[in-house]
Amino acid sequence: MTGRNRQIRLASRPDGIPQADNFAMIEDDVPEAADGELLVRNLYLSVEPAMRGWIVDKGNYSAPVAIGEVMRSLAVGCVEQTNVDGFEKGALLLGWFGWQEWAAATPDKVIRRIRETDLSPSLALGVLGLNGVTASLGLDRIGRPRPGETVLVSTAAGAVGSAVGQLARLQGCRTIGIAGGPDKVAACLSDFGYDAAIDYRSEDVDAALAHLAPRGVDVYFDNTAGSISDAALKHLAIGARVVVCGTAAIARWDPPPTGPRVERHILTKRARMEGFVIFDHMDAFDPTAARLAELVRDGRLRFREEMEEGIESCPGAIAKLYLGANKGKLIIRLGQ
């Protein structure tokens, strides 16, 4: 295959939130698909909060991206060459294809074939991808909500949180969202159907929860850690379940931050607190995505996307995500 392949590689290890100057754009030849490989032309690249952990945090759940390596990323791409049985030219795939325009990939890098041809392929990076599947499986497998219970969600207008709130409502729960700024609080209420929403930037989360959840919170889906969770854990109901899905409020874990201890809350409320990482549940990814697609088609699961154009948008995208400047699932669009 002739042409050039632009790639975003990790240039330096950031201290805290990754910035644009921690990455470098490199041009290389478009690779050829070797035996047992696919050549994929990337159409959409994902930006995830977890990317910070993949390149910054020690003791993370996955091996760190090496200096000089193409930035790890989920992508939606189209097969242009194939030397693998079962993958035809033109197939749309979701996989670990990286921040680059072209990827030579083995089948183990493919998460699923995108079959929802009536929906935008970009949804496979958000509500029908890592975010939506995380929301669904984390809520069901750890949160185990029951009708009438109160479900609290941090980063409630985000790609994961917005899906959690809607899925909890569909199961008959009362939902409370925590978000930053009036626009995101408004989105929680108008777009994602939360029963109530708290602006952590202008409200006292502790006082607001005392008013909104006087009988306590039965399920807390935690995407932030930090001071928001310190306040939330004080309001757990007896037998509450806490899903620890993200730690977006903590800029660095070395050294670890100090703060209130959770043990007393867990003990006195007989609560359960468990971490959720989607990579432990990949066997359920495809059927969960298919089920979520039906909810999207029916209008029962809403979403927001924010598109940045071109691979040159990648280096500053993680910092934008942590500033909360995006208004939906942040995606880099490379072409049609």
C-alpha cells in the first residue's frame, strides 16, 4: 500500500495530566498486511480518561505505553487488506489500532465487528463501545440496582456516567447525577433523564445529598474519587454498593493523595466497594453492545458526541478531557 501514515507517539512521560507536548507526530510508510494480519484504515480514534493511567500511573491495570510507541487507543477502522480468514475487505471493526491513520493488526487486536450499519460507526467508541458497555456491566454486575433504589453517579454527563444514569432509570431507580458546571447539570436533567443533579463546582455536595437522598444512596457509581467521593460515601444507605470505575479527580497517584478514610463508612453501612475494569469482562462485550444498540434505536438511550477533526487534534485531547471542556464523548475523526 503506497502513501504515508501519520502516527501520534508518546514522546515523554507526563507528570500528572498528559499535555500536547508529551506527544510527537511521526510520518511513516503505510504498512503492508503480513501473513495473519489486517491492514486497517482508521476512521475514528477514541479519547479516554483511562489514557492518563496508561502512560502516567504506576501500578496501573495495564502495561504502560512505552516512550516512542504509538499511543494506545481504541479506533474504528475499515479493512483495506486482509490476510486473515473471516475478515473481508470493507469490514468495519472496533479494535486496538492506536492513534494513527493506518494500522497493521493481528486478529487479537480486534474487539468486535461493527454490525450496526444503520447507526454511525463512531458510536462504537462511545455508547456502543467501551463507555456504554462499561456503564452497563459495571452497573449490573457490581451495582445490582433494584427498582425504587437511589443511584448516584459522578461525572454524570460524561460518556460512561450518562449511560449509567439512563440504564438505572430504565431499571426503575431514582437517579442523582454529579457534574461540573450549569451546562452539564442541565444536560443531566434534560438529555439524560436524571431525577436530580448537583453542580459540584457551585454547590456543597454533602449538603445537597443530605437533601436529595435523605434515606441514603443505594448504588454509587464512582468515576472521580477525590472530594466528590468523600462527600458521597457519607450518604451510603445500609447495604449500599459502590462501583469504583474511575479516579478522574486525582491528578497523580505518586505519592498517593491523603484524605478521609472509607473503612468506617463501609463497616457501619455494611456496604460493598469494588473496582470495575472492562478488560475483565470482554466475554460480554459484543452481546452487551448489541443490546445497547437496540436501546439507541428505540430512543431509550441517548448520547452526545464531540468530534475533533484530524489526527493533529490528538496530542491535546486528553488534557481537554480532564479540563471538562468537552460536551460529549470525545472522538477524533480522520475521514469518511
